[in-house]
Amino acid sequence: MWHYTPHRHLSSAPPNAPLFPSLLSPLRSLAARLDPVPITLSSIASFPDSSIGTGTGTRTGTLFFAPVPTAALLGLHAQLCELIKKEGVEPPKGYRADAWVPSCAVAMEVPKGRLAEAFCVLREMKLPESGYGMDIGLVEFPPVREIFSFPLGGGSDA
């Protein structure tokens, strides 16, 4: 299990993809043009299998809070997909604008036999919970390492 700053996962790339240099300037420019994005986490959900294998053959799941799919959030995602396409990277199937499921992962690689227990723990959260997406960045994992982050609306680099 990994520990990291809560974030909205808008896209993914294969390991060792040469993205860092080519995305730095376009993401900085995109972030400067955008205002912070209102986000309301409204429900708890699960992806049936984690996209990150445990190496043990054990089936696992990812639990997440599901944000309301607002026009602002979906628009940000669509802009990000277009930006990375212009840099020669095709978004993976599950992250394309017509297939993306907005999610904020709170537990990854939960063993199948413990998903019900984990759901019970998460049900104690008082939802909906509202806030703002404040930056766009590039995070590598595992292990979790922030490569860069730019605040929405300009400001100084985070």
C-alpha cells in the first residue's frame, strides 16, 4: 500500500515513457490558463482489479471516492488528453475522454476478501465533501515521487 498526497488521476502512461521534458512546458501553460476546479466527492466505489499488479497473482481492488463528473472536471480531463496527444502520447484506453471514470483513490491493492471491510470503513466518511483541484502535476509511482506540479491560475511553482 502506498501513501501519497490526495490527487485526481487524470491520465496514465506506461513505465519509462519519456514524458517529463515534453510535458513540462505545455502543462505549465495549461495550468496558468485554468482556475482551480471545484470538486465534490459524492460516493464510494471500487475498480475490480488494481491496474498495478502485486506480483503474487492475488486479485485486488482499488477503492476510491467518486467525484461528481461536472463539466469543469470533464473539460479539464479533455484538455489534458488533447495536450498529451499533441506531445505524441496516446492516452491509455481507460483514460480517454470517452471512457474515463473520475476517481480519487484512497486504497489500492486491497485483497478481494477485504473489500467489504474496507467499504465499511469508508462509509463512515460524511459525504459529500467539497473542495478544489488546485494544481496539475506529474507523479510517478510506485514508489510515489512528484516530478513537478503547477498551480492552477498561475502563481509560483509548487
